[in-house]
Amino acid sequence: MRFRFLFYLLLCFQSLFAEEIRVYLSTTSLLQPLYLSKIQCSDESLSESYLAQLYSVLKFDLNYNGKTCVLATQPDREEVLRNHSFQQTLWKNWGVTYAICGQIHNQRLTLTCFSTHTGAVHHFPAAVLSGSLSKDRKILHRLSDAVFKTLFGIEGVASTQLLYSVKERKGDRFISEIWCCDWDGANPRRLTYENNYSITPVSIPPSDQYANDKFLYVSYKMGQSKIFISSMSQKQGKRLIDLKGNQLLPAISRKRDKIAFVCDISAERADLFVQQFHPQSGAIGKPIQLFSYPKSTQASPTFSPDGSKIAFVSDKDGSPRIYLIAVSHQEKKGSPLLITKKNGENSCPSWSPDGKKIAYSAKTKGIRQIWIYDFDTQEERQLTEGGGNKENPSWAPDSCHLVFNSTDGHTSELYLVNLSQPDVIKISSGPGVKHYPSWASSWEK
């Protein structure tokens, strides 16, 4: 079993992964080998380059979903799929669990998926292409998620997006703006035009009643750092909380009813606050100081999925570590519980949507690595290794994928990893320092 596992990993997408960063696997779960044929097209108006790019998008989605591994194309398999031959014995002998072929006719893309386990053939509804890759990428991501749900019965994350900050030098100063991109780093788009310093974006979770294109972030455009709320269609945000002092590191509960942040209103320390919130009307009432400690700094709150607890960073006992505290609606101090004990400098915790894990950054042998605290085992384990300081992890909705930034010298890029594969892939490029990534919902543009 372990040989098969390593064999299929070696077949997977090797050339695109970042060589300097690896992860420690805690599981030997087998990635299912999937054969994705080249897209057949009868439309002469679509170029070979465009078709190759469509294939690359599908390959990325299916190769990095945490469940399947795309095998290298072979002439004999291509010929079989051109003839729509789905013989269980033949494909099993080739070591294929799933085979997928795509066809384009009259700019309509249809995917057909064959399972060697069951012999079932599934035809997905035709998707109308525009011929513009930036627009058609979204269609392909949705198709990939449809395939994923058909095969495994759970939602995929290919249709989701990422928020992050990009810092660049403008003349004699640095500015930072909020950007978004697809889950694979493509289609980067600038969201804020503050011409100032905007950081730490966080998406407001969607619901059936309220639009899902809003997000929170911190801006220094008023001198001190304040929390603002904006949306995909706005270029500048609106101040959210009327409070003295610097406010930083906002986090929002999954129920969209509370915001946690830190504030130095006491002028002696940064304390942990909670603000009641409504996605349409904004802040409700006054924020409540949830935790403070003499001569200490609190930072980086993150809510449990049910909103009853917050994990946060505090140096109240010396070195920055991660604590848990119950969320109280009354103005009184709670008693936090220490959960990270292996490393002396912990930062930026992120609670997984399934509630089972917290990802965070910890200095390990002089370099910041991503670690995971497991609530079931109450153990801490190192996830990444290699050069560069890796910080600001954020979970995907599936609690399998993580995005984080890795800084080396004066550069910082975004990286993607899932807990089923040992490699990490760099998904950002171009000018600017990319940091503070946050997983967002699927947004229509």
C-alpha cells in the first residue's frame, strides 16, 4: 500500500510544486489515479494555445483537490477516449480509477467521467465558453467542483477565491492594497484603491439572505489603524467600529454575528475585544473587552466554527503562545487555556471549519514553519519544512487545504498545500509583497 501511495505521488504534477517547501504527512491516504484526456475540439475558431490553457486549469483543479492525482497523458489512452471506450478491465489494468474526457462543439464544453470502480459513466451538462480564458476559468473551476462532488459526495474548493494584501513601494513610501484571486492564484484583481496601507483582509461568510462579496480589512488612512468594511464592487471601505486607539487583526464568526479584534485603547497593551455585528447594518452596540493582561500583548483572534470560543496569541506568560477563551457577552475577563507548548514563538492561528484543527506559525530552528494543533489528539505537529518564514495560514472550507505566505528576504509569495500531499505549490507571482492571505467564498464578478 505504501509503495502504491508513493508511486502515484511521483506521477502527480511534479514540475509545478515549490521545491524549497515540503510538508510532513501524517496520513498515508491514497490519492486516486485519474486520467484526464486532452480536450477534443471541433471549433476551428479556438486556438491550440487556448485549448492547452483550458486543459491546464482542469488539470490543476483535479490534481490538487486532495483526492485525485492526474496521470501523464499516453497516446494509447488518448486514442481509447477519442473512441469513447470505457472498458473497466482495460482501464483497471492501466491503473486508472477515473477517466475524464472533454469535448468542445459550438463553444460548448462537455465532460464525461468514467469510474473503473462501478463502471458508471457520468455526462456533465454542457458549459458555454466565451473564448476568453479569464472568464472561462470560472466555468472550468465550477466543472471541476461538479466532478469532485459527483465522485466523492462533498463540495470542492476550486470555485473559491482568496483575499490577500500586496505591498509595493510608491516613491518614498510603501502602500498596501487588498487583492483577490482564484484558488490557484490566477485572475488577480485589485479591490481597494486607498493609496495607503491596507492589510489583513477577511471575508464575511455568505448566507442565503445576505450577499457574500463583503470583507473586512485594516487601513491606516486615518493615521491610526482602523477596521473597515467593503465589497467587491467598492474601491474604498467604510469604517466599521467607532473606538479610540489602533484596531488590528479582525476575525469574524461563521454565523456573521461577532467580530473579534485587538485594540490598544489602554495605551499600555493590546487587548482582545469582541463586537456584535450584522452583515447588513454593521456593528451593533459597543465592543466588549474580552481579555487583557498587564504589560502583555494579545493578537490574531480566530473563532471556533460555532462561535463559542476564540483562539488568540498572547505573551502574558513570556513568549507568544496560543490560548483558547470562551466568548462572553458580559464585560468580564475570562481565563484562557494554553494549547501550544512545543515552540516559544507562535503566531497567526486559524481555526479549521470542521473545528478539529488550528493551523499557526511557529519559529522552528530559527525559521517560521506552519504547525497544526489537533483537538482530537491534543498534539502539535509540524506541517512544513524548508526555507523562508511561513506565516498567516488560512483554511479552505473543506478543512483540507491551506494557503499561507512565505517570506524570504524582501519577497513574499502565496503558497497552497493540502493535507493529503507532501508538496507545496507557489500560486502567486509578479511585483509586490503578497501576504495576509485569507480564504474567501465563491464570488461572481
